[in-house]
Amino acid sequence: MEAMTRALSVVDGKMGAMTNSAVVLADTAAYAAAVEEASQAAAAYYATGESALDDDAYDRLARGIAAYEQDHPQDVLAQSPTGKVAGGVAVGDVPHTVPMLSLDNVFSAEQFATWTTSLERRIGRPVSAWSVEPKLDGLAVAARYRAGRLEQLITRGDGTAGEDVSHAIGTVVGLPRQLAEPVTIEMRGEILMTAEQFEQANTLRTEHGGAPFANARNGAAGTLRAKDRPYTVEMTFFAYGALPLPDSEELTATLAELPHSETLGYVAGLGVHTAADTAVAPRTVATVEDVQARVEEVASLRASLPFGIDGIVIKADLAADRRDAGSGTRAPRWAIAYKLPAVEKVTRLLGVEWNVGRTGIIAPRAVLEPVEIDGSTVSYATLHNPADITRRDLRIGDHVMVYKAGDIIPRIEAPVAHLRTGDEQPVVFPEACPQCGSEIDTSEQRWRCVRGRDCRLVASISYAAGRDQLDIEGLGATRVVQLVDAGLVADFADLFTLERDQLLALERMGETSTDNLLAAIDAARAQPLSRVFCALGVRGTGRSMSRRIARYFADMDRIRAADVETLQRVDGIGKEKAAGVVAELVELAPLIEKLVAAGVTMTEPGATPPPEPGEEGEAEEGGSADGRPLDGMTVVVTGAMTGALEKLSRNQMNELIERAGGKSSSSVSKRTTLLVAGEKAGSKRTKAEDLGVRIAGPEEFAELIAEFLPSEG
């Protein structure tokens, strides 16, 4: 890690400088140091996943080594990772029947075009079909079946021999012990941890006194090799190919001539997982342009996937093309990995800031040594709560694995514990509220100032007045500060008792602005219950959950009377969240009573109260009316709306969906019934097409729910 740091920071010194594509090595000493650094990193990576370098740093170092060797062939060291499977460092004592190779990489459309030209020149004809599939971020393994029964599981190792990890059989989802047919075959693919499996693994690991895994690949590598653990962790297998074992002559002839895409179909038919049922399912296309389009589609879906990918693999699909292209010592010449920008980097934790939210929640935020991830510089990352910091054993000065994908806020997965020097310091937790100095309620995992919303009164009132809550135009944070400082409001219910003379006495409040604000406040009294409930800012609820609660119970009295069991009937509310809502509604009782007294609406238009206990026909959503056009449908909206929907905010669209009987959602999945796709719909439309979800344009959707559209003006 230290040598890599020097490579990043020294421009004219011994190690060289980092460019956009590779470490620049200035001389033989720098080259030798880089080879040693890469060898050590690769050895750790393929043994336990605990490399000192993240993937992006290793790739840049390896490219720098290859570039130096191309210019200085007389200086090439025998231990160089260039041209070797697993960097030439992985070990194993179980021979592979056919070498298990790595893949060469490209990093841009231009590099991919150059590679395809070279491949087609080699085989003497254009490639007529390409298979495009995700490059899963896991460990390559071979699973050997004899007469349909899983007998042996082997890591890739150095490509010629791997490590026997058959003790893991039975813990890997997607690798059945018995195939659908009694064939003798070897499945090749990746073992990885899904996001859910990774969280479960770290929970179990820390409960048993172990350090959390830094990332999902590290978790899969450690778990695959682990023996005699007092707990079991699940992993998942995805096949990317298959080959017959030596004593299966009939299958040998069959598989030898199958296109790669048909081989994957055959594998899936035997009951083994492939990526076929995911949003990034392998796809066969005809042209290089089609390949590039699919690469962009897969890249756009990356953030929404339940598992990690670090690129896209492109293969010549036809057996004849693969046979004529052949393979090198490290990689097949008929396949390439199109690498995506890194979303995971190692950096240093410099400190922890403690910020107080509008409900008094005290939230920690990690201060990081700036690092570039996926095209942006990351200096901060989310930390969930003090208990999470303790569970992950984070310390100031730690090297940490930081993850970012798409628009997701960067988060710290875990410390890279093997890089600790002993100088790291414990994170110091606050003893008093950082905002107001009051005591802290530490009874729950998320700490809270005992003053609650009063600690951040301005933020709490501003939130309630916001566009997606009460929508009080003209009441920005500056005006709220004025009202609070003047003693006119102690909570947002006091807004409804403001008088004209009180507002006119404030600075920069003339007659017009005063009348406009009072009119906006008066209009807010008529907002539906869902918006009023959202304005309360009950922890664990937001716009969508507030709508569900309001539609289920229909009025505030029923919500307040609901116990934990009753609240759990609302979709998306579990026992823990229900208990929190019940407790907080008791705390908010005085505020709610003030709102009632001020004439604020406490009912949800169009919602029907749920049946009383014992009555027949209790609906899943208490507010369901018969015959609404979206009854039972899960609807996602994406892109720019036009026509009758053009002026509606996304929140208003979601309210419209739920009034028409549907359930609004922000992401496309197998449960999605309908996607409303406007202009520039992007990746959600692509995913909907892949999953066979019905797609409607804004005009068609507006016609479908016309009776629920707001009247003009």
C-alpha cells in the first residue's frame, strides 16, 4: 500500500505518477517495486480477498507494469504478473481438466473496437454473433458433477490447478447437489455474496467475535475457504460456462458445437443458476454497435443489482469463431472483459462528525481522505449509528473500504483490518447533544437529543411546510427563523394561528407578502391526511409510507388508536417500525391536538376505513374502493411526463397512483405491474423491457386514471 501511495503522489520520483489509465514507472527500480507490490496484492486477493489495493488501484498498477515491459523487454522479471492467470500467485493441487483462464480487459469503447478488429483479423471473418453478460465480482470456481451428482468444488488457482473447497458444498445457492439429468459435467462460474448475504455474513461474523468483511468479494473468498466455523454463511453461484469431463464422450460432442448462449440455456435447464433471470441477463447481439449499447444498458443497471459486477464480458458466441480464435496462456482470444469504473475504493477515515437531524436524531458522518469513485470525489460517507460503528470496529486512521454506486450516498463497508499499524484511535462518541448541549437518549440504536424536534425547530417547521408536505409557498428557512426568533411559533401547528398584524411587524414583510403567506397557510389546512402525517415527520416514515398509512386508516383518530399489531397490517411496516410509530404518536399528541383545533384536515380523500375486527372482507389496504383502475397494481414512474401529467411533481404522481388504487414504487422489479415511461426514461425502461413489464406512455396512463386527475386550475 505504501509503494502504491508513493506511485500516486510522486511525479518525478522513484515510483512515478498515476495517469488516468496506469501508473507511470520511471526506471527499473520503480518497475521492480511495482512488481513486488502487485505480486503481494494479488497473493492476498486470491488467497483471502484481503488485498492492500482496491481493484482500480491494482488494475492501474498492472497496466503500468505491462506498459513498462513493452518498452523495456530486457528488464522483465520472472515474477511479473503480466500474462499470468491470477497474477501467477494463486496456488492449488487439484489439476483442471482444461485450463481455467482469466480474461484480458478493455476500458473504453475505442479499446473494445480495437480488440474486435484484431479478433476478426485472426479468424479471417466478421464475428456474426456476440454474447454479452455481466462480469460478476466473485471467485471463479469449477463444480464437477458425476452422473448428475455434485462431487467436487475447485477454485481457479493458477489456471492449471486449483484448491479443493468441496467442504462448501451445500452452502452455495444455485449449485444443486443433484442435476435435472444424470450427466457428467463441469460447471464453471462465479461464487459471490449478494448484498443480503453479505449483510447476514457480517452480522453473524461480528456476533461470533470476528472482524467484519471489508466487501462482498472478501466475504466470499474467506467464507469459501473457511472450515469448522460455528456458523454457516450462504453464498450464490452463477454459471458462465460448462464443459464435459473426460469420460463423457457424448456430452463432449454436444457441447463442442453449441453456441455459448445455448450452452448457458442447457446449464439452466439442468437446474444450475445463470444470470438469465436477472436484470443483466446474457444477451446475444449481432454487431459491435449492439454490444456497446448493451454495455451501456448493463452499466446503467449496476446500482440497482442485488450483487456486485465490475464489468461486462463479451464473447464470440459461435463455436467455430471460438475454436478459430484459440487461447493464449492467460486468456482466451475470443472473450474480453469490458471493465466499468470502480465503485469501491480504499481510503482513510480521518474523523467522524455528529450531525443532528430535524427530529433530533444524532447521525454520525465519516470524514474521509478524498478519493475518486465512479467519476466523483468522495470526502464523506454515511455511518448508520453508534452501534454500527462499534459493530464494525471502526477507528480513526483506519483504511476503510468505501462503496458508491449510481446516486447512492457513499458508505463505509468495513475497515481493512489487516492494514492497521497500531496508531489508529477509537471513535469518540458525543456525551451531549452536539446541537444544543442537552442530554442524549441512548436507549435505541439511533441516538436522539432529549429535546427531540425542539432541538432543530427551524428544520422541523421548514420540513413540514415543504412542497411534498403542507406545501406552504413563501415559508422558507429564513422566514421560519424570523417566526421562531420572534416567539410566534413553537411548532408548525402555530403557523395556523398567525395573525396579519404579527406578520406585518416582521422585517421585510409587506402587505402583499403577508397576505400571500396567510393565504398559503390557509390553503394548507385542506391538504389530505397523508401530507399532514408526513409533515409530522414520524421517524421511519416518509412520503410513501405516510400515504399508505393514511389510505389504510382513512382518518387520524384511527391511526392514533392503532396498536402495534394493527399498524403491521400496513404494507411495509414490521414490528419494530410499528412500535416506533405508536410511541412517537403518543409523543406528538399535543401537536396533533393543536392541528385539529386549527381546522387542519385529518382525513384522506377517497379512502375507506378498514373493517372493524371480526368483520368479513378485510382488505389489505383499508382504503380500497371497488373498481378503481389501478387496484392491485404496482406502478413505477420514470422520465419526463407530458400532457395532463406534465405539471405534476413525482410526489403528486405517486399520490395519484395510490388514489387510483395502485401502489407506487421507485424501482422496477418482478413485482412491478406497470411502468409509466416519459421522455428519457433510461435504465428503468430497459429493465422493464427485460422483465416483460407492461409499459405505458404519459398520455395512455392519463387516460387510464382520468377520473382521478386533479381538475385544471
